[in-house]
Amino acid sequence: MMREVLRLENVAKSFGSVQALRDVSLTVNTGEVVALLGDNGAGKSTLIKAISGLHGIDRGRIIVDGKEVTIRNPRDAMNLGIETIHQDSSLAVDLSIARNLFLGREPVKAAFLGPLAPLDLPQLKRQASDLLRRVGIRKNLDADAPIKALSGGERQSIAISRAMQFFAKIIILDEPTNNLGVEETHGVLRFIKEVRDAGHSVIYITHNIHHVFQVADRIVVMRQGTVVADIKAEGTSILEVEAIITGADLHELEVDARRS
Ligand SMILES: Nc1ncnc2c1ncn2[C@@H]1O[C@H](COP(=O)(O)OP(=O)(O)OP(=O)(O)O)[C@@H](O)[C@H]1O
Ligand SMILES: [Mg+2]
């Protein structure tokens, strides 16, 4: 049974004179992948930054599991079961891969509790290696290596592994396959399906319309800070979705497609 897990009502957010979000309302259910689409500057990242505690909202309500919440910072979001992989990934570049994977939630040695408990480093490294395999990183990365020694795509994969392992109720991915190779991209799409099949929810932002049709149950399109369409993926087409994104007349696009 699907159940509503997240609802946004009339959310607005401005940066000075730029109204990034005008009046956004949106629901996300359990066991559902919602693709959030829209042209550059439509407000997608701003919306998910509001949900994940990176910036506040000027107006509107955020409701998680039926209760209105205030999300002041990333920790509030995490405590509500919301994990986000941002477009500009937020890894600590001087720390090791293993430390980044568990940042803030490192396994500590049994028999110790509290913030000063010593880290269980061998355990940390073992868990890190398992995770890297799961996201499809074939190359043998040393979990002790610092993030700054990795390529952009490898860093992105690490950020994704991080979200995978906490298996949050709601996982938000902001253009997660940018910079990724073929194998890693498949790893991400597989992960999205796994999360959904386990009854969790995913908000997936991408400009790759083919990926959308591989994993999304519902497609939400934003334009200029508002939601202009909210449709089932089944029963729509790439052409139709592209027309909604750009605001083009679908009939004209169909004529163009027939000509070419
Ligand atoms: N911190 C900020 N300060 C000022 N303006 C901002 C800020 N963040 C976003 N904006 C503006 O808000 C609008 C929406 O930006 P946002 O990053 O949400 O777009 P997006 O849909 O994620 O686009 P893209 O597909 O390019 O990532 C843009 O006009 C952008 O310039
Ligand atoms: Mg963005």
C-alpha cells in the first residue's frame, strides 16, 4: 500500500530579487520514484535544498509523515529520514573515503559509547569496501585514500554510496549520474530501483530523459519556480515530457519529428 511520506504545500523562496520558487506543491509516496525535471534554473536544486535543510523557505509548509516540520539544517533532514546527494557534492576532501562514507555516523568500538569513543577503523574499512562494490566501482579504491585523490566521477560515486548505506526513507539525488561512467551510471539506476522496491521513496533530478523512463513512476516538471506538470511515467512519452519542459507546443514538436 502506498502512503504519502512527504508533502510540500505552496513553498516559495527568493534570493534577493530572484524568485527561485514561486508556489510549489508536491507529494511523494512510499515505494515511488519521482523524477523532478525542468530546464536550467527552473528551481529543482533550490527545492531539494529546502527539503534537505541547506536553506530555509520564505513561505509554505513541509509535511513529513503527516506532521508539519521545520528543517533548519542537514541534521534535521537526516533525523527525518531524508538523505540528499547534491549536485555539487559535499564530501570532506581531506578525509579518507571510508571516513566520508560514515561521516557523523562512524561505527565505534563496542564497549565505548559517546562522542569520544574510538572509531572502529577496520570495521569502517570493511563496510566501505562493500559499499563501493555495490555502487559498481570496479576499480580497487583504497578506502584509506583521501577524497581529493579521486576523479569527479569517483567522488560522485562515493557520495552515492554514502546515501545508499543509511537507506533513508526518502533519498534525493540531484543529477547523480553527471560525470559517471557507464558502469557507475548503471549502479545508480539499479540503486534507485532497489530503494523503491524496498518501499522507500526517491526524488530523482536529471536532464537525461532516457534515465527517467527507466526508473521513474511519476514525472514532475518545474518551470520558472513552479510545478507545471505532475504525471504518471506510464502513458506519457519522451516527446511529450520534453514539450512540457520547454513549454513548446506538443503538436508542433510532433510535426517536426515527422519531418526529420
Ligand atoms: N544561492 C543562490 N543565490 C542566488 N540565486 C540563486 C541561488 N541558488 C539558486 N539561485 C537562482 O535560483 C534559480 C533556480 O536555481 P536552481 O539551482 O534551483 O535551478 P535548477 O533547476 O537546479 O537548474 P539546473 O538544472 O541548472 O541545476 C536560478 O535563477 C538561480 O540562479
Ligand atoms: Mg540544479
